[in-house]
Amino acid sequence: MELIGGYLKKIRERNHLSLNTVSKNLNLSTYLLQSIENDDFSNLPTGSYTIAYIRSYANFLNLDADEIVQL
């Protein structure tokens, strides 16, 4: 089973979007987005902040954010 970060990265790349583009549109650092894509949550804020970042990223990619957060 694919982890959520890898799935978001795959969709981003499929849509020919750079990490910088996503970063600028969401006003989130590329470091934070890379951490999510690498499923490395050790240096990210815990709880609702990280969930909000993932939700924003999913919405930006036109994905079902509720489903993504549940994964």
C-alpha cells in the first residue's frame, strides 16, 4: 500500500506541478511539503497543523481531502 506522501507526490508530478509552484500557491515552505511527500512527519508540528497542511495540499490537487486525511 502506498503511503499518503508518495501518493500526493505522484499526483503533483502527474499534473506537471513543481514543488515551488505548490509552495507558492499554498504559502507553505518547500521543506514542509517535501517532508509530507517523504512521509517524514518527525520535524512537522503535531496534530491539527499537519492535518491542515495535508488537507490544503489535497484540495490544491483537487483530491477528496477528507479521504486523504483518513488515509
